Amino acid sequence: MTKTVVVAGGAGFIGCNFVRAVLARTGWHVVVLDKLTYAGNLLNLADVAARPRYAFVRGDIGDPRVVRPLLESCRPFAIVNFAAESHVDRSIDGPRSFLETNVVGTFELLDAARSFWLQLKDGEREAFRFLHVSTDEVYGSLGETGHFTEETAYSPNSPYAASKAASDHFVHAYHQTYGMPTVVTNCSNNYGPFQFPEKLIPLTILKALSGKSLPIYGDGGNVRDWLYVEDHCAALLTVLQHGRVGVKYNIGGRSERTNLQVVAEVCAALDHLLPSQHNPALMSSGISNYFDLRTFVRDRPGHDRRYAIDSSLVEKELRWTARVGFHEGIRNTVEWYVQNSEWCHAVCGGTYGGERLGRAVEHGAP
């Protein structure tokens, strides 16, 4: 009998790449459940829409009237939860939706999954998995040295991070209290194809191509560990298949970069693919080099200084390693955005034009 996995939030950035990984590397059926908010779009799954092992259901993870009948009808052996509001800046402007989706939504999905799991036969119940995909932002900020491990205490500093921390705790509690077979992963910053152009890398690419200024928060020295999305999806598939129940796994790319270094790498890749002297938009701005478009702006409130992931557990126990280096990953990503300008225009849909979010007027930001 063919297995079925429900992928919540599968029309988003990481989710759609995970769906492709599952269809390419397994024989499973995939049912995507997605609310289709601004960052979730069926265009992200257009290339798999006709596959016989793929199905899409539009719905909110926080709506039991959708989730419970779906689980009963498709009888999944696993649920993978990507569904989340994920942009820190948006959480500063409007934290309520982060609470509703990331906390309440995860709770409702968990509770529906528990009811479904309890009525499974013994063998099916033991094989069932609930994989919750989370972030390293729950750990707070590091100093100049050290790495986040699975034992690092939670210390979230943004509404987004707080909402993800709460959802992680609910997943852990459902395992401890009810014995539900859950697994949590906490990843570092993802980048790659299909990322909504509000995040640093795609926003930098599109602004640079248009000859617009490249805003860099503060002094540009904030550090993140960068993980190519296809590597992350390979790790998630490995965790789903072989990870231990009740365990959390940190997944990182071992590619620490400052924001300024990231912007410089993107600009270098653009110069290789579309030299600045051949870009009319850049030349009309009176600037002859992509990197010269950078502009330093007031920092984000509560901006964590440094994140760094220790991936030793997943690397040693499950024999996963990140394979795509940052230089190669950025080249791949820039090339994809250059070649998919129509997708960028369509997903933004006139609702987002690259303006700064997370303005936090109460903090006096410009």
C-alpha cells in the first residue's frame, strides 16, 4: 500500500521544495494543505500539479473542520508542518497573525493529528510521525563564539521567534504527555528558489536588478548561518525516515556570513550572470557596480546579533551533511531569480514592492 504524507504549508518556500524532494526520492503520495497566504502560492507547485502522486487541499491548519476530515480521508503515515508566518519584520508590525498561525494553528493541527493517531492500529500507530519544522531563532542571540545545540535554552527575542518557540513547546508537550510520536527540527536561514522576495537574498537580487538601493540593517555585521533549501529538505526527509521519536535535531549549513558579506556575494554572482554594464536599470541609476547600491539603514528593533547552528547530532546520527556550499548556492539562487522574473512579478501580485517592513514606529525607526 502506498504511503501518504500530509505537508502543511507545502505551497510556501521550504514546503514546495520539500514536496519536490518527496516526489523525486520516494514513492509516497503527497497531500499539500495550505491556506495560500501571501507567501504561499500554487505557482510554487505548478511543475508538480499534474503528478498522480500529488494532491492539493486549500485550508487552514487552525480549522479542525478542514484538518480532521482530511486526515480521515487520506490516512497519512506522517504529517510535516511547515505552515507558519515566518518573517521577523512582519511580526514586528503585526504579531497577532503569528500567534494565530504559529501557536494556535500548530495546536489545532497537533490535536487533530493526536485524535487521528489514537484510532490507528498498533503497527500504524507506531509508524506514525508528526514532524514540526522550526527555526534557530527560538534560541535568541549568540556572542562572537559558540553554537546553538539541541540543549541550548530558548530565549526568543522577536514576536516571530516567540511564536515558533511556543509551537515547539506544544509539540514537545504532546510527546511527553500523550506519547505522540513527534520530532522537531530547528534550522538556520534557508535560501534558494521560490523564496518570497521579502527576505534578504531574493530582495537583494531583485532590487539590484532594478538598480534600486540595497538596504542593510545597522552596520551589516549581524551573522547568520545559511542553508541551501535543497540541503534542508534532504535533511528533513532523512529525519522523517530515520529520526528518533521525541528528539529535536538542529539543521544548519555551517556557512556563517554577515549580512554585508551575503549582499557582496549576491552582487558578485549578479556581476557574473548579468554584468552591471549590461544592465540598463543599473546604468541609468548612475551607479556602475551592484555592490555600490548598498545603503545602511536604521537597525531592526531587537535584531539578534549572531546565530550559528551545531548540526553534529543530525550529521553523526543520521549521516546527513549539507552538500551545497554558500558560493555555489548563491550562484544557483541568483540564476534562478534572473530566469524567473515572471514568477517574481506574479507572486508579489502588486501587494509587495520591496518596501521596508518592521518599521516599528514606536521605536522611532524611519
